[in-house]
Amino acid sequence: MGKLKFTLGLLFIALTILVFWDLMVVSILAGEGGVLYKRFSGTVIDKVYKEKLYVIFPWNIMTKYNLRVMEERVSFEVLSKQALKIELLISIRYRPDPNTLGILHQRIGPDYLNSVVIPEVEAVIRRYFGQFSDEEIYTSKKAILENIVNDAEKRLSDKYIILDDLIVRKITFPPTVEEAIQSKIRQYHKYKEHEYRIEKEKLEARRKEIEAGGISKYKDIISRNITDQYLVWEGIQATKEIAQSPNSKIVIVGGGKNGLPLILNTPQDNNINSQNINHLDNNNTNIDNNHSVTNILQDTKSKVTNNAKK
């Protein structure tokens, strides 16, 4: 009789476990967090049940939350400052705060996306878009979005939800308004282009003015420092170097008081008969066959130097 009672007891326990298995054994998977509600004491808000297998009483309830980043795409219409309807398509990336998961479950519940996230984000977007005109929204979308994200992030954090990002995927204006805005933007960029060209021409004129001043100053310095004696001296030095080259040539020294030597070395000059050169002008020096060209240049150099010293 005792064995029968024991066997019946084991069968009852086994049957109870089998019936209430889903209520008693709870598996918290990777990326999840659990919140336990106790039938007789309420929600456990100071503990988050992490990845593990748990056995609880069948009258208690374990609610699981996805702690990973989730994305929800939402589309709705907003009004600009000018009461123009603008269609928006946005992506909300969010996740519950694991540190306050128990409070979120107690005060908001598992459907926090529809009850908190979307309404809060929509309220912030409507408020900000209502402060700007159509053109400001069209040209300053990035700055407006940054303000919206910051404000929405703060408001959701007060509701125990973390907003990872808010992406405006599409903004649709009425066709007539969009064309008018784009036309105004094109005109603005043309105006800026003309301003740039004018500024460029001003800088180029300034550069040419500075360049002309430098050239004028350079000429003044050169004209004050170059004398006739200096030019004659340089001419003699150059002629001397040419005369010392191995190429054949005829050098005529003279041609006036400060005349420079004349070098004849062209093909037709080579055909000139040296016997036809009998005399030069009054100031020319006769070239003796026994004197080299180099000696004549050195004599002329000495004369120019003496004149310069006098």
C-alpha cells in the first residue's frame, strides 16, 4: 500500500511538471533579458535575469525582452512653419536600457515601441519641423536632424529606452515647392560664382600692379648703376672670350670713341679677301699680321681702363 502511494505521488509530480513545464522552465537566450513578476509580491525591478535556464513557480511570470539594437521604419506627415505638408520616412534605431528593464516592464510594458518610442520621436519631429520654413528644412536637414536626435534621445532616456540613431531616409516636398526651392538654390550658387570671379580678378589686378612696380624699381636701379664705361668693359670681356675660341674669325676694333669690337664670322664673312681690308676709319687700328687678335683686345682694354680712371 505504501509503495502504491509513493508511486502515485511520483506520477502526480511528473504529470504536474509535464503540464506546467512551459510555465516553470524559462530559457533566457543570447541578447535577451528577463523580468520576473511574482504573483504575491509584484515585479522584481532590481534584478535582470540574464542568459540562462531558470526554474520558477508556475504562478509567476517571466517576461523576456530583446536587448539588441532594433530598427523600425515609420512614415508620417508633418507641417512646416508655412503649414506645408511634408512626407517623412525615418528609421528609428533603439533598444531598452538593461539597467532599468524592470522599471520599463512595470511602468510601460513590452509594447514600448508603439506606446513610447514612435509617439515621442514623432512629437519631437513635428515640433522642430514646425519651427522652420520649407527652404530651411530643404537646405538645413542635417542640422535640424541633429537637434531632433538630441532631444528625442533625452526624452526616451527618461522612459528607460536608449535611442541609438534616428535616420531621415526620405523627405518629400510638393513638386511645385521643391522646384521653386531648387531654382532659388541654383540662383544663389550662380551669384556666389560671380562673386568668386570678381574677387579673383581683383586679386589678379593687384598681382599685376605689384609686378609692374617691381619691374619699374628694377629698371631704376639698373639705370642708375650701369655707365658707358661699364658697358664697354663688358663688351670687351665678351669679345675676348670669343676671340680665344678655336673658331676662325675677324675682329675689327674701333668704330668711334666708345665703339665695341665687330666680329665677322658668317659664311659670307669668311669669303672676304683680307687683302681688300686696307684701312679703317680714323679711329680704327691697323691690324698687323704679326699681331694676334688677343693682343689687340688687351691693348684696347688698357685704353678703356685708363680713360675710365681719368
